[in-house]
Amino acid sequence: MEWFESIILGLVQGLTEFLPVSSSGHLEIGKQVLGVQTTDDLMFTTMVHAATVLSTIVVFRKQIWYLLSGFFCGLSGIKVRGGSLVCNDQTDYLFKIAVSMIPVFVVGVFFKDQVEALFGSITVVGYALILTAVLLIFSDFASRPGKALASGKEYRNGISYWQAFVVGLVQAFAVIPGLSRSG
């Protein structure tokens, strides 16, 4: 891969990461358009995703600090009362994030080879991008006033543990290139 191809693909990754479109899908399209083969180039993939993680940490640094400081301050106050976990809001939120990561962990451990086989297939990316568009249209209609799908219950931090797990299930499907996690 030439240096200018790396820059173009890095820009594609960076510009699409925070949009409700699939950055990995667009990266695969960019590779196809440029005729670049990076499937064996672990360093390139690592650097592109490391830059994305770093930019995410920079953008959300205050929220991350708030959650982590509250988590470490709240660890000593965790109790179980009446079968329920009692902790501060930050610790509760981080536990819900951990629950949401379980499905993608399972996919990563047990289905790694199958997921990797999907990368490099422009057909898979195309169908997944279409599915993402359909889901975005559906979510737009479903989120309009008077059409809410929510149960009406109030949960701590706005989400239940079950909802966090369901979000994790959807995230697990979004490892397919072309399906958007943010979308």
C-alpha cells in the first residue's frame, strides 16, 4: 500500500466514524476503489482503529473521567440489598456497559473467523449498508412523538440491565462490515 492510499483510507475511517454510517463498510469500499489489499496488513488496521479510539477518548474525556472517578470512589460502597445491586450512578452505568459488551465478546471469541471472512466482500458490505439505511429510516419513524416504543418505565441512568444487554446484542451484529453501530 502506498502512503497516499493510507492517508485516503485513514480519512475515510476518520470522517465516517462519528456518523450513523459504517466506517468499516466505507473503509472496505475505499479499499476496493483504490485496489488496495490490506487484509494481511495488521499494522495498518491497528493504527486506523487506534486513532479512532484515541479521538473518541479525547472527545469524551470529561465524561470518561466522571465515570471512572465515580466508579473507583464508589467501589467501596457497593452493596446487595433485597437481591438488587446498590451502588453509585457511575458504577451502575459502567456495569451496564460491561453487560452490553458480553454479546460482542462472545462473537469475538467464538465467531472470529466467520466475521473476518465477511471483510473484503463488497457484496456483504453493500447489503449491510442497505440494511443500515432501512434501520435508520425505521428508527426515524419509530422515534417520532406519539410513536415511542419505550415501556414508560424509568430506569437508573435511563437504561435497564436487560436493555443494555439487548444493545450489546445489536452491537454484536454490527461487527458485520456495512452495519453501523452508531446508526
